[in-house]
Amino acid sequence: MKANLSDVAKEAGVSAITVSRALRHPDKVSKKTLDKIMSVVDRLGYIPDPAARALAVGKTNVIGVVVPSVTNNVFSDVMRGIFETSEGSKWQIQLGNSRYSPLEEERLVRTFLSQKPAGLILSGLEQSEATSKLLMNADCRIVQIMECGPAPYDMMIGFSHIEASRVATRHLLEKGYKKPGYIAARLDPRSQRRLQGFEEVTTAAKLYDPARIVTTPRPSTVTLGCELTADLLSKAPDTDAILCNNDDLALGALFECQRRGLNTPNEIGICGFNDLEMMAVANPAISSVRTHRLQIGQQAMSMMDAALAGPEPDPSVIDVGFEMSARESTNRSAK
Amino acid sequence: MKANLSDVAKEAGVSAITVSRALRHPDKVSKKTLDKIMSVVDRLGYIPDPAARALAVGKTNVIGVVVPSVTNNVFSDVMRGIFETSEGSKWQIQLGNSRYSPLEEERLVRTFLSQKPAGLILSGLEQSEATSKLLMNADCRIVQIMECGPAPYDMMIGFSHIEASRVATRHLLEKGYKKPGYIAARLDPRSQRRLQGFEEVTTAAKLYDPARIVTTPRPSTVTLGCELTADLLSKAPDTDAILCNNDDLALGALFECQRRGLNTPNEIGICGFNDLEMMAVANPAISSVRTHRLQIGQQAMSMMDAALAGPEPDPSVIDVGFEMSARESTNRSAK
DNA sequence: TTGACAAATGTTAGCGCTGTCATTTTGTAT
DNA sequence: ATACAAAATGACAGCGCTAACATTTGTCAA
């Protein structure tokens, strides 16, 4: 019932390989036969079988994407960028959710590699030993996203998390906060580097106090932001600012402070991370570090496309940076 | 360099087909040879080539999932459910983002079908004419998610959006609100049915006023919730409650009302839709209609798995319902 | 007109796997 | 020991496509 290459070939009065060429390398076929073939393809509604092609060529059009979470706002933005940019191209995006587990990531990479993908997009700098080995020997292009660091497998796009949190911490200190705390959930490597940036800067300013750092392995939610804030404030009631590992927590922190009648920013400053759109419209508007999530997704896909299409993309490592979005929630002098 | 079936066969001293059987139908192979083959498989690190298998069998292990948005919280929860439940199974999830466009959905369905997938998971009741035709003739199982309605292609899991908004609207009326408004963004078919439920109930109660309905095709955000609320309040300043098409808008509505010094719930009630976790911790806590998004994803995948594994899943159409989460933001008498 | 070369098209074989059917081995009852 | 069925294994072909090489056709200059 479904037409295949030789059906089209027969109908067009040419050989199968000519049809194949017409479809894959139209410039290798004369205008006349090309037209004829195309009209037959249309008429028969022919659609090539990707499995047969994959078998013959030893490669697929699959680009595997491994993200640690599909619900996290950060990665949904990245994913959107990837999907948008791949649209219309021949690349077939295949998504895997590693749930922040290096082992699950390894399993996914294995599955993807068995499909002989054209490319792989992975999150972060560190993979399990085994995954690393797989990737080194992989016969496909690789883009690492979210972070910038040394020794990429291939290509890379992201920013420095430690530098971003240094900037946010300095912002709090500049605003005059003297007893800054830190709350974090789900300490993946990137979160840990952000915490590290906070510790560095506060230590240098002689304002470091481990009692003001509250973390949990639980996944981040707004509700958890409330709980961590409550925790922090019970352990160290004199805390005058909270740097939050992400915006969910920051919103939760704000809600919790409101509930306790603590004025933000005067009694307590709050700063988030990522700068989700809602930060700007909260009351008070919440300061945050803007990260370029959509752009990371888009450019990761563009780099991949470029690398697969032809000449090497230049550069192959991109630091997209970040910006401090200072708002009311840390503007102590205001009001 | 990479081992294939016959490498394993040679090494194990059997024929290729026996290795194939050992892997696919272990019960058709004697214990002794099975053990030998498995040890060789391990030693050689043999991984079957899915493309070759697909070509031989005329079917893949792919399950295509088409969602209208990868950033929308609703669908990220659904996706999480699907990914979680598929983990460990042989099914390979492939995700497509239709961006709420029936044409893009059609393109995706075409691409998926060309891969001879085992199954397809689609969002919503209505597809383009062409998509419908494709799906009717498709040689794979289909699960429609998010909504329940008549005439499923195959299987279905969701809830009644119109009934859900009727319940929410009645909740507002029961709480004594007399001039309820409605704000909505991105009017997909499901949003439209929710609006319809609101219109029905307010009309029946003789409280319907088109001036209190503000909609936009723009994608939903918290910021947009602020804007739509501002719009609504400028058009109909005496509005005493807002039913929001989703929780992003509801949070925006709350922020905007706070900014205007309007007390929620006394001067203005606010109700959202979906009941994202953050609704419960806002100040005041925001009423919403809880929808079972994770469950929809999980069960959609279970149904699919069951249908592909063996006997027909029963039932093949599931209404997971919803619950009204009444909170402070609509509790007029409180405080 | 002819030869030389490029462009266009065709032939053949094979990618790695599994369905079908044929054959061999094993187990069981007489 | 024999007969017979059931279990286990194997030979072969083919899924639909494309790389590599082979052949034909077309073009142009001498």
C-alpha cells in the first residue's frame, strides 16, 4: 500500500538510485528527470523510510538531547530554543530526561548512541566516567550546554555559574546587607558552584557564616522556598538578605517573609537566580541574575547544525554571559 | 569495530537467528545456549541496531508525543509523567512541539508516522482534517490526552474543561461575588471551552457581562496576567472577582491587584486554573481548580504500554476529573 | 567527424536484523 | 529399541535504501 523508492522509480521510468539521488542530491540529477521524479513523488505520496536510510548510511538524523529535568523552567526554556531552531530542518530531536542522575544520563547516552545519532546535546560539564568514555569515542557531534568550562568534548555553550553568583553576592553587599544567607535545593554541580561563589565573596568580605546557608537535596519549588526561608530565619533570625539558588525559591522566600511581616527590601533583601519573567512583576519586584536560557538552546542547535552542515562553527565554545537584574527586592534604600 | 549479531553468533558458536531469538524471545531458546549467548553479548558489548530491526520488522519502538508547548507548566508535568513511566521500558519517547499550530501538528504526525512508531500520544480532541485522516489509517496505537470527549481515535485520558470551569464559576458565585470577570490568554480549544463554561454559568445566574471578559492570543505569562487584569479593571472597574484561564494569569492578577491596593479576597476575588504548587503559598493563597497533569502523563503511558503489550486496556477512555481547591483568595467572608 | 571529458544514469551489493519454513535434536511413550 | 511429537536451531531471503563503481549520453574542440 505504501509506496517505496522502486515504486517511484518504476512510475517515473528511472532506476531507484536516481530517485534516491533526486531526493538527497538534486544537483546530481538533470532538471528534466528531477521534475518528473518530484511529480511522481507527490502523486504517490512517497515518504522515505528513515530506518532503511539509517541502515544503508550507518547514521540517522537524530539529535539526542539529555536534560536533567523537563519540568524545571530553566530547561523548558532551553528545550524551546532547541525545538524552535530545529524546526524545518531535517534533524529529528529526541529528548531524554536524566532526572539529575549521572547513571540515568549514562543509560540515555547509550540508548542514543545505539541509534547512531548525528549529534548529542548534553547538560553540564561533568559526566560519569563511563559516559565520558562513550562520548570521547562517539562518532557524532556533541554540544555541552548550560556551563562553560575547560576541555569540552566538542562544542560548548553556557556561562560561568560561579561568576554569576559572585556578582549577585557582591550586589547584596553593595546594597548594604551585612548578614546574607543562602538557600538552595537540589544541589546539582551548577548549583554547587553558585553556592561556592557566594561563599567565596562573603568570606572575602568577612561576612561568611555557615549558619546562614540552608540546603536540601529535594527538588526546588516555591513551597520549598518558603520552608527553607523559615529554616534559615529560625537558625539565624538576624539574617538581612537571602540569595536564592533559583527564582522558585526566591518567590517562596518573598511569600514567607510577607507572611512573617518582614519588609522586603528593608528588613530583608531577596535575590533570585535565572530571572524568570514573573520576577519583574512580583511585589516588590525581585532582583535576579538573568540567564540566557532560550538563547543557549537556540545557539546550541545552530552550532550543531553548522557543525553537521559544513565548515566548523567558529567559535566552538561560547560564553553567553548573564546580567544582574537589580530590582526593588534588594534596593534597601528605597521606600 | 562495533559488534553485530553475526559477530556474537560466531563467538557463541550458533547462528545469527538464534542470537536474535535469545534477545527477543528468550523462552524460545534453551537455557544453555541462552546463557552462552548472553555472556558473549556482555563480553562484546553488543548493542542491537534499532534501524536494522525497524527495517526487518517494519516497526520501531518509538512512541511519538506531540504537545502544544514545552514551556507551559501544564505540559511539562504531563511530559514528566510520560518520561517517568516509560523509563526502563523498551519504548523510545520522541517529543514534538506543535506550538499550538494544527499545521505544525500535522507536520509532526507525518514525520512520526514515517518512522512507523509503535504509538502516538496527542493533545486534545481536534486535529486538522488531514491529521485526522492520517490518524484513522495509522498503523499504531493512539492516546489522546488532556481532554475527554466523544469519538476517540483509539484511547483517551483527560477531563472535562467546560465542567471544570463551571465548577470554578459556581464557586465564585457561591462565595457571593456578583460581578465576575474572566481573563484568558492563548485561546486553544481547551481554553475556549473553559471560557464557555464561565459564560454558561454566569448567563444562567444573570450575571453575564461581555465587558468583563478580556482575552488575548498572546502566550500566557504572569506579566500578561497583570496586563489583562489592568485591562479588565479599566473596562469594568466594578468587577469583584476574576476567574483566570490558568495559574500564571492568576498570579499576575494577584500582583496587579496588590499593586492597586485592592484587597483580595474582599474587594476582589481571584481564582486560577490547574493548581500549580505555588498557588497554595501565595499571599493570600490562591484558589484554583486542581488538574491531574502528572497522572494524565503517567496513565497515558501506562495505557499505551498495556495496549502494546497484550490485552486491551480497560477502560480505554479515562476521565481523571479535577478538584476545586478553594483557598483564601476567594473566601470573601474571611478576615 | 572524431576523440576526450564531463554529466547523467544504471548495476550490484550490502547495511543488520528477523519472518518463514526446513531441519535437527531432544524427550516421551510404547 | 522404536516411533512420534515437541523443542531447538538453522538456512535463506528480504525489509528499503544508498555507496561504489560501471556504463551511457551529451558537449565541445580540433
